[in-house]
Amino acid sequence: MDKLRHVPEEGEAAAAALYELLGKIVRVHIDDGRAVTGVFKCIDEHRNFIIGETQEARPVTEEDVGGATRTVQDERSLGSVMVPGEHVVRIEVTDLSLVELVQAGAA
């Protein structure tokens, strides 16, 4: 018997779709409102996503002098991150190049 685990048929399409994303710039939306954008490196059997060259965007509420509040995006560079699959809300492919992503982190 083959020692490789067989992916069930219903999972084969999802696995193939994820395989196509390897090396692409993706934005992963997390259930706490943050989003990380970076190079999709891999996923493990627990659905943990590894993203490299990562930029994180998180909503931050600011209050002005008059007391009015507004939400802005706070961004920072993180390098490589692991996002637990249970917290992933959505994954999308971006049209950014790696150069644009790195330049955005340097700004």
C-alpha cells in the first residue's frame, strides 16, 4: 500500500487551488480585523498559513480634538508570519509585485 496519504476527492480541488497560490502575493484576512499581505510560502495539515515578506494592516480608531472618531489603517512590516487556519476569514491574490510589497514596507 502506498505510504502517502490520499487527499479525499472533495479536498483535491481545494489543495490544487492552494498549490497554485504558492509564491504569489496574497492578502489573508484574519477574524480579528487584521489583514496580512505577503508571499504565500506553505500551509500545513492544520491549515496554518506561512506568509513571507509580510505587511500587516490593522484598523485603529483615532479621536480628533473635537471628539469625533475615525478608523484608519495602521501598517507595519513583520517579515515571516504563521496565521492559524482557524482564524483565516478570506484569502485573496493581489496584483502587487514583490518589489512593490517590499517598497510598501520600507515607506
